[in-house]
Amino acid sequence: MDATAALDALNRLIFAKTGKQLNTLQSAVFCGTWLGQKYQDIAASCHCSDAHIKTVGAELWELLSQLLGEPVSKKNLRSALERWNAASFLPDADPALVTSDWEFPEGQVRVGSRFYIQRPPIEDRCYQTLLQPGALLRIKAPRQMGKTSLLARMLHHAQQQGMRTIMLDLQFVDSKIFQDLDRFLQWFCARVTRGLELPLQLADYWHDIFGSKTSCKDYFEGYLLPQLEQPLVLALDEVDEVFQYPEIADNFFALLRGWHEDAKNNELWQKLRLVLAHSTEGYIPLNINQSPFNVGLPIELPEFNAAQISTLAHCYGLAWQTAQVEQLMNLVGGHPYLTHIALYHMASEQLPLEAFLRLALTEAGLYSNHLRRHLLVLQQQPQIASVVGQLARQSATETPPNLTAVEIFQLHRMGLIQLQGSQVRLRCELYRQYFSDRL
């Protein structure tokens, strides 16, 4: 095995046993050791001290000793893992993994689930950033790419660190709340107050003469934040909803940016850590000095890579080799939801990959409901549907059509397109084939 294959095999084993994978530093120590590097060379490449790398290595060898059932050290790592691999790597089906606790891939993957696939170093970077006073994180990805599942793990980790946490999903806010800035900000304050289990005291801080934004800030600064003995992680999911209401978006996002700036010099505001999850950038222009979308830590969730798909397949007891992973990726890329639903049904129904691929675009296929939902949405918007039809029928060498900012926003939010520099392409072969003769 080369270092990459060995790391992939090890991550499958660790994930099957613990539900976790090696973090970035552990992976670097493993691969460096596999290649015969000294600790000091690994430390230099990772910009860490020799002592820290040795500590990471010692902890890793102890973990591997437990998992492989024999003493593992820097010297015998390669031989120990190769012995395990030869004896037991990827049996046809692991009975321990073929269980009734399989989760239908819909919505958030629950915290603690072995079916959550980490995308290092994203999780560790998010966890570490939340520890910083006044932190602001921006999680960006189209729908069904895993934003909410990542948010849930971030909040769980924050709770373990003794922080208070609140998550507000803005897609469930009544449209009438968005009709007026004053009403929206009062709703926002009221929801955070309820999340902190405090009595509502808006009347004491809300004064028309000062305006909605000042009143909202006064409520946090004069009432909510002083009540906190621990930091508060406030996560806002689906903030794209606000972009549909330009006046509210302009004022609300400026308010959040202002709070983040206040935290640089004000210990009270340092208690607040903001997390914004969105599908794409807004199509309305925001003042560059008042936008929260150009500060803080940006995280853009990528699709799964081949190793991660292989790990997920193993979680379902599927003994997939590289060729099978590539066949699925040729159809759906690394789209997390499309990948997960395929593996779930193939495992639970014992459906061979060849049969799945043959049926994928038919009404009897596993994606029929998903594809029909997208088709119905597009048919209600003829201009957008026409654009998708053009993208589906164009050849790889043709120049994609020019899209307006609104069209890009809508299609990227739906997860139908990928942005490659200034060009737009359909996200995967599944969408290209399905929409080419329907739009």
C-alpha cells in the first residue's frame, strides 16, 4: 500500500470503531511515518514543534495498538497495518455494520452518528474558532451539502466547552415577520431571549426615537449579554432567506457586522460568537464596510472525495473498491445527499451498483422524487428553467450562457450548478442527463 491507500484504510477502521477520523495533524504524522520521515521533518512541514509532533505520534500509536490488537510504534507501523489489512480489510460485508440503526438520509445527520463524514480540517477549524472571543464564522454551501449537520456538531462541541448555544433557522420564519425591520428585529431578540430562558423585556429597551437597530443593540448590550456567565454561540441557518427582503438584509447584516467589530474592543461583546450558514452570496449589494460576509472565518463545504465516499460505503457494510466509487462519482460527483441516499438504498435493499446506475434516471430510480421536486420548481420559473435546459444540452467545449446575479443565486442555492471561476456548469452528470430532454 502507498501512504494514501494506507491512510484511507486506517480511517475506515477508526470510523467503523469510533465514528471519527484522523484529524489533519494525525494524518500528517501517519503519512510522514509511513514514508520513513523523522519527527523533526514532520514537525517542520506542519509548522509545529518537535515535542508536539512526538506527543501526537505517541497518542496515535496508542490508539492504533487498541484498534489493531497488537503493540504499534513508529518502527512497526507499516508492518502492523499491512498485517491487519491482509487479514481483514474490507470483507464482503461486516455484520457489525449491517444493523437496524441505519438512518434514512434526510435532513441533519444526528450528532454521534457514524454516518457523518468529516471533511478535515473543516471541523477542527470551526471548533477552534468558536473558542475565540467575538468570533464570526460563515458556513457556505448549497442545500443538502451538510451545513446543518456541521452546525449541529459545532453547537454540540461548544456545549461541551461550557458555552451557551442557540440556533435559529430563518427558513421557518413567517413571511409577515420579514415585512417590517422593527418587527423582524423584535422577533430576533425575542427568539434569543427564549433560547436563553429569560423573561422578555423588550419594552424596557425598545424606543422608536432611537430606531430599530439601536434598540436591538441596546437590548443585547443592556440586557441579554450581561446575563451570560459563559460565551454564547448564536448560529443562524439559511440566512439566504433575508436576501429576499433588501431593506431588512441591509440593516440586519450591518448590525451583525457592527457587533463583530465591537467585540474587538469590548469584553461584553466578546461573549457573543456568531455563525452564519448560507447557500450562496446575496444578489443585493451590501456596503463592503457593513457586510458580515467579508470578515470572520469563511468555510465553504466541498463535495465528498473518493476516500470519504469509500468510508461511507464501508459504514453500510459495502465492500467497495476504487472502481465502484468512481462509477458512482461519474454520475453524482461527490454530492453528499445524492451519495448518501444511493449507498443507503443499495445497502438496505441489496441493490447491485450496476442495477442502481441503470435505473437512476428512470421513474423507478432512487432519485426520482429528488429530480421531480427540482423539475417542478424550475417549471414554475420559465426563465430559470430555460437556463438549466441550455446548461444541460451544451457540450463541454461550448461557452455557458450568461446568467444574471438572481439566476445564479437561485440555481446555486438549489445546488444545481457549480461555479468554476466566471463560468457556470450543472453540478453533476445526473442533472445534465435528466434535464437535457425535459427543459
